[in-house]
Amino acid sequence: MPDSPFAGLLEVVWAFSMKQSAGFTRLGPSVVTLVAMIASFALLSVSMRALPLGTAYTIWTGIGAVGAFAIGVLVLGEPASAARLAAAALIVAGLLLMKLSAGG
């Protein structure tokens, strides 16, 4: 199974921990950010063995974008306006269409 979804989930981890690092001024979150980034890139590279570049990268960035948005809303109290929710839904629809069009 391609590792792109896991790479995308790690992208959410590093985005959140980067926010928590306060500009890399807090050691713990900074270390989590760097480790999650490296692992995310490594899994993305594994995914690219089995998936076309566009599909792997789109899934990786899409999961990261929607996941970071969800964490922002659910954990950090960021606004969830109708327009932002619609934008997230469009990203998810694009991910599904990209995956389906890749045939796998």
C-alpha cells in the first residue's frame, strides 16, 4: 500500500508542532517538527515508487492542508466559516478525484 496517506498525516503533525514551537523557540515541539518532517518526506518518497508524482504529491499536500485546517479549527479554535469548510470539502473532492483517476 502506498504510504502517501501516512506521509500526509505526518505533515499534519509537523505543521501543528511547528505552530507549537513558537518559531522554533521551544525545543520539544521543534524536535517533533523536524522528526515528523523527515519521516513525512521519507514516506512520500516511498509512495512515489508506486504512484505517479502528481497523485502522490497531491495526496500528501491535500491531507496536510485539510488536516492542518481541521486541527486549527478543532484544537486551536480557528474560525470554521462556511467558505473555509467549503474550501476544505473541495480539497477532499480533488484528492478523491486525483486518486480515482490514477487507477489505484
